[in-house]
Amino acid sequence: MTADLRRYLASVPDPRARRGVRHPWLALLAAAAAAVLAGAASVTAIGEWIADAPQRVLASLGFRPDPLTGLIRPPHTTTIRLVLAAADGDALDRAIGLFLQERRAPTPGRTVIAVDGKTLRGSRAGKRPATVLIAATTHPGQVLAQRQVDGKSNEIPAFAPLLDGIDLTGTLITADALHTQHGHASYLSDRGAHYLAVVKRNHPGLYEKICGLPWRDIRLDHCERSRAHHRDEIRRLKTAAFAHLDYPHALQAASAAPSVGAPPQRPRPSASLQQTGRATTLRPPWPRTHRKPPSQN
């Protein structure tokens, strides 16, 4: 069954007073979504798309015809702007996220969900660009949920609320080192998910314990070569079953040691970048059972 976005948008509350309402709330949201899907990248462009839409399209979006003329008068761009400003952003994000989850095609193997913070171009939260936390499947790169980060805080408090509406059972969650938090690890385990936590020097005790393991004596699990920014990159990953990490439910430690080579016209020895650690709830033989384990640096 094809998912109908309007069914999910119906959960977004209408904040308008009943008096003087001309256009149905659901029709306005559906029209804005349709315009964005058609390529509109601004409120002005959304308004222009709606103004040019055929009558049959406006009717399918839920707009009502004038009882005298039988024609649908499209909303003005100002109306669209006011509607989008008044809409509950978190409720709208949840609705679209649930819609995308229903449309998500099943993928072979374990579903990997990457959590990452993004700055929205052209947006403002006070004097700074607005930041949102996004949860997206790495294959095929589909956004499942997003949540605006409080301008007076950071991404950490938004982590659990972002994932609350997603079925995490059996998934693998990756994020950058900022989200290597004991509370996050416990939350994911309670939700039935696995995690791959990046450990850097902002967690000195855990970092020293992982990087202090005898990695030279541990065999290489995974080596990936790639070329980017006119340079060769080599990523080496080793893992060790280690049940005594001071991190909730961790079963393995890992060491990621990337190195880069200079462009051919400027040959020089490869330079090693900062070694980073990993902690994961996945059991051995990961990562040998995964062709390309997720990497967060």
C-alpha cells in the first residue's frame, strides 16, 4: 500500500482561530509539501508553485471550491508563510518522519542509522544559523527524523527525543564523538538497538583504555582504501572482545587508524591522523561479517 502523506500531516495541530479561516489546514500543509517535492526551495517558490497549480491538483490537495464560481482560489504566498511559521515544527517533523519510515524499503542485513547535526543554510535561531539533529539510514540515505537543537544548548539533549519515534529494534546507531554518552548507550540498549560509539580524547579515561590495548599484536579486521580531495586515504580497523570497558553494554573495543598520502605531484610519506577508538554492543565476528563497517571520525 502506498503511504499517503496527508494521513500523517493530519496529526499536525492547527493553531489558527476558527473565525476567518478560508483554507483547510491540511490542504495548506500538503500543498507546501508538494511544492517542495517539485523543487521549490523557498516560501516564495512554494507560493508560486501553488498559484500555478491546475484546479484538479488543488482539489486533490484538499482545497475547497468557491460555492458560487466552482473555482478554487489558491492561497497567497503570505498565507503560506504565516502557516509555516505557525506550524509546530517538531510535530511536522514527526509526521514526515513517520511517512518516510512507512515508505522505506526493506534492506538486506542490519539497518544502520546515522545521527548527525546539520546547520540549515539561510536559517536563523537568534543570531546564529539554526541547527537540526538528523537521523538517516545510511542506505539509501533516507532521513527518518529530524529535530531542531535548542540554541541555548547542544545536540546531546535532542538525541533521545529524535529517536523516540523510530523503531530501533535490531538497528545499529552511529554518531560522532559528541554523542558518546553513557546515557545514550543505555537508552539505545533499552530500545533494542546496537551502537558504534566513537571514542576520542573528550573521554580521556575510556580513550586511554581502548588505545592502550596491544593493537600491534591484534590482527587487522578491515582495510579500506579510497581517494578523496586529490589524496589517497587508507582506513584500518582492528577489534578486540573486551567486556571490561567503562561503557554500558559494550562487548567489543575497536581501533581506527586512518592515514593519508599526498597528491602525486607532491610526494611525501603518508601521514597518520589521530587514532580513534570505538566501543560497540555488536558481538564478534563483527566487523568481518560486514563488508563496509560504518566509520565516524
